[in-house]
Amino acid sequence: MIDDTAPSLNIEGARATIRLRRPLEHNRIDPADLAVLLDHFEQARSNKAVRVLVVTGTGPKTFSSGYTVAAIREHLDDRLEKVLDTLESLPLPVVCALNGSVYGGAVDMALCCDFRIGVKGSRMFMPAAKFGLHYYPGGIRRYVTRLGLSSAKKLFLTAQAIDADEMLRIGFLTELVDAGQLELMVGRYVDAILECEPGVVASMKLHLNSTADGTIDLAAQRAAYEQSLRSDELARRLQSLAKG
């Protein structure tokens, strides 16, 4: 049975959720999904009420297996990389709720997110070398800057699977929880983000990522800092804390 259900977008208040919906096929990503995902990203970004995006999968087994083998052979070009670069550069904080194991290009999708919350018993691996596929530049950059060179080499050059404990140890996972606690932990992150000033969150996300990638703009960082010092929002929040 083939499931041709495209990723969904649900917006509830300040939270937008994108869900991969092919559990019978490990929530694979189809080439036709790329335009859908770009549209979902834009809807979340442009909706002024939305403050945080959650990306997750359907079912208890797999977050996503990435592109299918057929898609890799017949449709893999720079479109997937551009979609993932768009996800990475969203000004919104993005929480990846890894409801199960994660493979292939879906690992890079998770690395594009700001936080990755995984479940015990899950696994992760990157099989590109086994396929004979040299990975695209954006993905290699994310692996090295997010996980470090040694971990990136192990994952890429050996194509070995790692378990959830190692995913947490190398920094791929931000949190590791029992499956029944996944949504609770995601909710905690969402609530914490909503307590923060959105403009500062967006600005600091941009500069944290650029610092990690070695493209630091110190003048822009200094300007953002000084602008926040002069803001009415900082004054209001500090006054509230003083009263509290």
C-alpha cells in the first residue's frame, strides 16, 4: 500500500506544526512534497501570530526516512537542499519532535531545526556512502557545525547507525524522553519560547547560526544589541521584573 499523503500544516494560536504523514512508508519525503513544504514554511513565517514552528512525523516508529531510493536516483537535485536551507533560515524558532528513528535526508532536516527532542529506542543513520552518494554542501556544513568533525566523519564515512543515547551524547538531540513524554517536552519548549521577546529571539537565532557557520558580522551583532538596549520592550520587561 502506497501512502501519497503530503505534509500537513496546522496553526493553533502561536504554534504552527508541520507533520509528515506517510507512516506506512516511514514518513518518506516525496519530490512533490518540496513545494508543499516551502509553502508551509512561508505560511508559518508570514503569519504574525505564529511564534514557533514544530516539525514532526506520524506514528510511533519513524520521524522520517528522507527521500526514497527511487527519488534519490531520479529526482535528487538542489531542490531538497534549497528547501532545507529555507527551513534552517526561518526567523522562527523551530522544534523538531522526533517521534521515532531518523534516516538519510531527514537527519539533515532535523539539523535545520533549532531544537531536536527524541524518544528512547530510536536510531539514526546517514547511508549516503553506502549508496555511493557524495552529500551536498549545505548538509555537510550542518553536520560539521552542529555535531563536530569527528561525529560527522563517523556518520558519513562509516554509515553506521547510532542509538538514541549516542544521539544525545554528540549533541544531535537536545532532549531524550520516553515516547509518552514527547509532546509534554515539546510543549515545555514552546511555552518557554513564547515567554521570550520574539524580535530578540529571531535576531539572536540569526547571529548564533552565523557565528557557528563562521560568517560573523560583528557590526550587525553590535547594532542588534544596542537596538535592544534602547527598546521599549526591554524597559517594560525589566520594570515588570523589578515589581515582581
